[in-house]
Amino acid sequence: MSHTRGSDARTLPMPDLQNSFPGPFATSPYANAIEEQTTHWLQTFPLTGSPGEAKALCNITAQGVARVLPTADQDSVFLCADLFLWLTAFDDTHGETEGSRDTTRLVRRISHCVHLLAGHDEPAADDDACVAALRELLHRFRERATPTQYLRLTAHLRDNLFGILWEAHHLDRLDQVTLSDYYAMRPHTVFVRTVMTSTEVGLGYELTDNQRASPAVRELEKAVADLAGWINDLASYAKETDRGGQTPLSLPTLLIRHHECNLEEAFHLASRMCEHQASTARLRITELTADSTNALANHARAMEAVAASYVWHIGHARYKH
Amino acid sequence: MSHTRGSDARTLPMPDLQNSFPGPFATSPYANAIEEQTTHWLQTFPLTGSPGEAKALCNITAQGVARVLPTADQDSVFLCADLFLWLTAFDDTHGETEGSRDTTRLVRRISHCVHLLAGHDEPAADDDACVAALRELLHRFRERATPTQYLRLTAHLRDNLFGILWEAHHLDRLDQVTLSDYYAMRPHTVFVRTVMTSTEVGLGYELTDNQRASPAVRELEKAVADLAGWINDLASYAKETDRGGQTPLSLPTLLIRHHECNLEEAFHLASRMCEHQASTARLRITELTADSTNALANHARAMEAVAASYVWHIGHARYKH
């Protein structure tokens, strides 16, 4: 797929989200405190490689979670930040290129996490920092979440780990990934439904099953989930292609193949797709917040903040040259 | 590991469970009806290879589920039987040897199942029988299960699929599997916790979270879960070693390596381990059924029937030469 080369990814078209998510976005007063807390947490559980990587990760996580939970209490933002940090560090360190080099080792690492997620949390002698950190996180979530929230959170975490595994198996087999497979898996690899659920825990509300199954909620969540993954793909494309020149497993790559177009056309198309999902999300948020006092309105505002955080974070230095 | 060869697996020591699970075990009056139903279901969803394989699978599933749910209504036993059939057929057809040949293809198959389990059940044009059957099963479970039961069931199903993937990655890398990893993963690959949860749905009771977290319930479930996997390993060892002579990923294999013993000694040790778990389960069942009217007693009797079914099924022709 050498036709993905040649264009300078830094000058490619990007989605215009000014109409649907104009910003500036509300930010938690604990943003700096989150950065300190996550830095401290990474000293207890050394999950990343270099101090430089840790610092950048704590910064983007703190700023991102401060936008996901602008009104939540300090314990909630700390908890969600540590969880997001754990997922990102796991993916960076054990997934992606490292995971694709030895998928069996990645499967084994994930098996230790699945054991915890399935409720078996006795410490083992050979626990590494990654397992110990997840055990601590799950303990904190069990203290705050309702039983149903906890079940939903641990289900999404399983899907995130499976998504990391799916990605590792396909990094050098892009031709085997269909667009519909990619659409299905991308929300798992960008962790967005886990963020949504940890937001519900942090804000202390819970939808009924009927509310959750309603077309308005499902469409809102799907739009935010797709938007999160796709704008991340566009923002990180330049960085991804810099990694040894391998074509990234990313929306533009798949659009190029599916539509037999060039990179600029793929970015143009992907940008329109992002704008469409952002606009769908905005319409549903407006609809659901019309009665501003019920759980549906809480949920719509929470999803708005999740979207805002992903929209904000694509401008962070993590995705720049 | 050529020292696992030589003994005739058919004459090796087996656990004596007469004291803890003496049998004969109560059996549903719908046993024959289940066999007819599963045969019909496999015509709608052709999940297995040959008609002979399908017939043997329907027979063992019907007889096994008839012992798991001796008192349940017909719809419940049909539903649990179809689910167990689906899991076994998925494992036989796409996991094991076939899965280990192309783990990436197995990951993709599982990704389609994970998509359904995560609640996205819109039919796709390229759905195969396996995905269509799972969609139908999940629809039937949603109709009968409480929201919490459904979340727990779909979490266990994810773990089963991950277990199949874990096994496929390790079939030719047995040296990378530790005993503690094996103990953790075996309940997932024998589907026993999914059977436990589908039993709760079928019998229409639900434990509170405190009941489920109690030491008595946890120890009972763990004992039954370990027993189910280990007796299956002992019963299927002869059949597994017949498959082209490859050393099976199985408890005896790992005990031989860990204790540097021979096959007969490993079977002897594994038999004692099975007897110990069976005895632990029996003690907890006696304790929990002392007050015979509450949900804990229902649960203990349900777990007793799950254990009975696994104890019964190791004598089935599926595991004979």
C-alpha cells in the first residue's frame, strides 16, 4: 500500500467540529492535581518505559480526564485518570508493535488481567506492576460502583484487552481487516465505552435498562464512540506513519483500500464521517437535555464531555511531530 | 516431553468420587426432547462438520444438560443445551487444532462474537452460522435473564472465547504455560462458570452480591469449577493423545513437567486433586443446604447438579476410543 505515502500528513484535511463541539470545554479544577496524582501512581506502579513517556502520558491523561469529568469530585477524577492511564500504558507497552511481535506473550499477559476481571483477585507471587495496578484499580471501582456498573465496566475492560489483541494480530495483516470489522473494533481499541462507564461511576448516576436501550441513547453513544476512534486515527496518522514507515491500522488506510482513493481523499472522507457523527451526537444531546433534571439528561451531558475530551485531546503534543 | 508416552491412558488411575458424588444423578424428563431440539437447532445453524459429529454432540449435550437442570422447565433446558452446544461446537470447529493453525483468523471470528456480546446485534450481510446462532441465543437469554444475570453470562462467554484463544496460542508452546496459569484458565476453557450462570437463569433465582462474595459460595464454585476441568482432562487424555501424537495441553502434562514425574504418577496426583475438590464441594453443599428454603440452598443444589453433570459426562463415548 505504498500509495498511502507521499502526502504530508500534517497538511491533510481535518474535520471541522466547530458547529457541534465548538469549545472551549469545561475543565475540572483538579486538572493539576490529577497530573500530580497520576505521576505519583506511576511511581507506585511503574507501567511505562522512560520518565519522558510517563510525564507526557500523565499530562495528556490529566488534561483529558479533566474535560471528561469537569464537575466530579477529586476521588472520581483520580480514579478515572488512573484507569485511563493503565489502559494507555498497557497498550503502549504490551500491545501495538511489541504485542504483534509475540502475540502469545500478549495473550498470557491479558490472561492475568482476565483472571482479575473475572473476580479472582488473590495476589500471586509473580504479579507484575501491570497486574498489581489493575487489582488496585478494580478494588477502588468496587468501592464506588453499583454491582451493575462494576459488571459493565469489567465487560468493557475485557473488550479493550481483546481489542488490543485483535490489533496486535492484524498490524502486519491489514489486508485481512474489513471496514465493518474495523468499525466494530475501533471503539474497543480507543477505550471510549470504558471511559463512558467510568464517567457514570464518577458522577454517581445510572440509567435503567430501558433508558440504555432507547434509540436516542444508543445512537448518541455510538456517534461518540465512532467519533472518538476516528478523530484519533486522523490526529495520530502522521505519528503512526513515522514509526518505521509501516502503514498504520487506521481509518484512512482502510478507506484508501476500500474506495481505491488517495490519502488526501481518504482524509477528506474520514473528516466528513467525523463531522456527521459529531452532528448526530449534538442533536441527540440537545434532545435528551430538553428535560434537564432526569438521568437521561445527566447521561447526555456526560457523553458530551466524553466527546469534548476526545475532540480536545487530538491537539495534544502526543500526536504531534 | 516424550516421557508422557508409553503408558496406556485407558488403564491409568482415575479419581474415586463415590463418596462425594455417588450417583445415580437426577435427570430431567426432557432428556430425549433436548436431543431432538438440539438436533433441530443444528439444522437451522449448521455449526459442526459431519452428521456423525453432530449426533454425538447432541447426545452428550442432551444427557449432560438433563443432569445440570433435572427440575427446570422445558424452555430452560433447551436454552442451556443450545448454549452449551454452541460453545462446544465453536471450540471443536474453530478452536483447538484449527485455531492454533491460524490464530489471526480465530481472533477475527471471536471479534464478531465479542461485538454481539457487547450489545451490538444488528445482523451483518456476512454473518456465518456461528454468529447467527449466538445472536439467537443471546436474544433468548435477554428475554429470560435479569439484567445482572445477562451481564454475568456475557462476561463469562467473553472469558470462554478468550480461553479458547489462549489455548490455541499455547497448543504448540506447552513449555510457556505455568501450572498457576493453567489453574486460572481451565474453568474458562471447560465453560463451567457459563453453565453455572445459565443454570441460575434457568432456575430463576439470583444471589445477592453479598451471598455471591461469601467464602462458602466462592469455595463451592471454585471447587466445582476446578473439578469440572480436571476430570475432563483425565477422561479425555487418551483421546487427546490419539490426535497425531501431540502432547495435550492438559493437567497431567503440566503435572509431569512441574513434578518431574511419569504419566501414571501424574494421573494419581490429579485424581487426588479431583477427589479433594469434590470433597470440598460436598462439604459446602451440605453446609449451604442446611436451611433448605433460601437462595443459598437453591444455589448449592444447582452447583451440585453442575458437578454431577461433569462427573457423569466423563463416561460418555465422546471420551472413549
